[in-house]
Amino acid sequence: MTPLRQRMIEEMRIRDYSERTISAYVSAVYRLAAFYHQSPDKLGREEIRTFLVDLVEEKQVAWSYYKQVLAALRYLYRHVLHRGEVVEDIRGPRSKKMLPIVLSVEEVARFFKAIPSLKHRTILMLSYGAGLRVGEAVRVRLSDLDRQRKVLRVSQGKGKKDRYTILSPSLLEMLDRYCWAARPTDTLFTTGSTGRPITASTVQRVCKQAQQDAGIEKTITPHTLRHSFATHLLEAGTNLRVIQVLLGHASPRTTAIYTHVSTDLIGKVVSPLDDLPNV
């Protein structure tokens, strides 16, 4: 490991960055070094710009990846090398405002029926029933289930924040049935061979297969179930602030996107055309 890489990792750990973010940022900086076959501390503004142009025009990377690389380089030059002027004028792309895909209640039911595995069906029902991110769902432990208060404790979710979300009677019944069959001792969902927590990629593959088996045309990921959870709550009349807390959103603006997604609410809006006198 080079001294620069070691120093960057140490700086990020001091600032309490997650291991996942550290790995992504280090990988991005390594890609820059490999592009020029020299250490990034010897590069300047034009070299950084040429590298980013190559990512966009030649490699045609996804914008999400490009923004991650840009964030890594900004961190490196501002906080590790203290040469912030190198990345001062580099701007990222304008974010596309995309509405999330949401399933209807009937589609959710069809989706779950297409999952033969009790373990896989339970973890995805948990994602939908409690509005969890996939990374949160795979880490749920027995101690997180509060049966008396009917809440689920989400430990260290996004932004390293704890929160509580709902644990409905139907979901609790499903979890009890699963626990009776699987006999977990700590983490609920583990792999049979290693005993380690099930991976997010495994859950994503299950989603894709179940979508095909259910004959649903919409693309379904674990996050689609989270979007559907929020939208269905909104359509049932749940206060937007409550939904924000359940999802663990830092800003109400993030939660407000579901007001644009809910076709049920849109369909109930009376058009001013209907209030016109006969024409």
C-alpha cells in the first residue's frame, strides 16, 4: 500500500466514513493513478480534467459512477493533499429528476407469491412491510424486533443513524413463522453454508427472478419495495412527516417525491375543468 493511499484511508476513518465509502473512494483514486501511471499528487488540473473526459466520452461510465469518482477526487485534493484549487472549477453533471418505480398493491401480492423460498420471501416482505433499504434488511437481528411496542429498530442505517419503523401484525406473524423454521440465533437472514448474513446482491437476484416469474413488466429491485411502502402509506392517508421518520430521510424534500408518484392521489384531484359551467 502506498503512503498516499494509507494516508487517505486514515483521514477518512478519522472522519468516520463507512468502509464502503472508503473502498469506493480508494478505488476511484487508484483508477486515476493507473490512467497516468503515476501518483495523483504529481497531477494538476488539466490532467484531472482529461481523466474525467475519458470516463465520460471513452469509457461511457454511468453518471452515478462519474459523480462518485468526482467526489473521491475532491476529497483527495482538498482534505488529503490540501490542493483544493486542482478540483475547484470541476463541476458534476446536473442531476436528472427521475420518479421512482412503484408497484400497485396487486403487483406486490403477485410478486411475493412468485418467491418459493421462505427466507427470501420473508426478507423482501420485511423490506416492503417496514420500508427498509436492502442493506438494512440483511442486517436485522432478533434483538431488533420489539414485539410489545410493535416496532423494528433499524441500527446504523444510512448516515449512521438509528431509527424505529413499524412492525405490523402481519409482518410479525411472517417473521415468527420464519424464525420457527430457520432457528436464527442472532442475525435473521444468513447463508446456509457460511452462516454469514445474506448479501444484498443475492436479494437483488431474487427480486429479478420473482419479477420475471410473476410476469410483471416493471423493473423491481429491493428499493422498489421501499418506494412502494412509502407511496402506499401516503395513499392510505399517512402524514408525510411520519413517512419521513419511518424511511429515515434527513430532509422532508426527499420524502415529498412520493406526492409526485402517487397516481391514486393524483386521480382524486378535481380538475378545474370540471367546475366550469356547461360550455
